[in-house]
Amino acid sequence: MSFAVIQTGGKQYKVKAGEILKIEKFSDGKPNSKIEFKEILAYGDDKNIELGNPVVSGAKVEAELLKNSKNRTVLIFKKRRRKNSRRKNGHRQQFSLIRVNRIMSKDGKILSEAEKITKVSKKKEEKKTTTKVK
């Protein structure tokens, strides 16, 4: 199973093809758009590993942006005892949900590719009622 270590938003993520990730928000992104990560720190599989110094030039990871949204509210409450001083603040961090499609090596070879997802339409099956006649 191939993997890659990417860097985005000041954080590092170990990703595999077909995986869904929650990362820092992409500023210019619309749902179902393609994203390329060029800062690949390492990639490989069970037998071979290619490490960068600090990044592997030429390697890339292709992903698809699923949605941009906000996390749950984080409350910040500060209180100074015996001074009748308190402050309450809240914050909702923005994030992007992505799906990793391909991991490509530095020579352009595809290491792993995610399976295509086809949306299955739900068909209502007609329930056949049987009545017993005596």
C-alpha cells in the first residue's frame, strides 16, 4: 500500500489513495475542484521509501476538494478570581475536506490511484404483496 507525507497549512499528513482528510482551509477552492500538493516530504510503499531533503522535487499528490466548512465552536473563558473579571469568547476554525486521488513519484509514475466513486441512485423497489386465497 503506497503512502505519501504531505505538508499543508503548517501541518504534515500521512496520506493514502482514496483517503478523506480534514485539513486547514484552502483559500481559493470550490467543491469538486482538483488540488495538487507539491510539498511531498516522503513517499513509498512497504518495501521502498523515498525521502526528501526537505521535499522530494517532482513528486506530487492529486486530490479533490469535497467541501469547505467550519468546525464546532471552541469556547475560550478567562476568569480572574476575586476581581469580578471574566471574559467569554468563541471561535470556529475553518477546514477543507479533501479526498486523495493519486500519489505520483518524482519521475511522473503513478504509485497508487483511488478507485472511481460512482453515485448509485436508490431505486424504490416495489413491494409485492401476496394475498392468500382459501
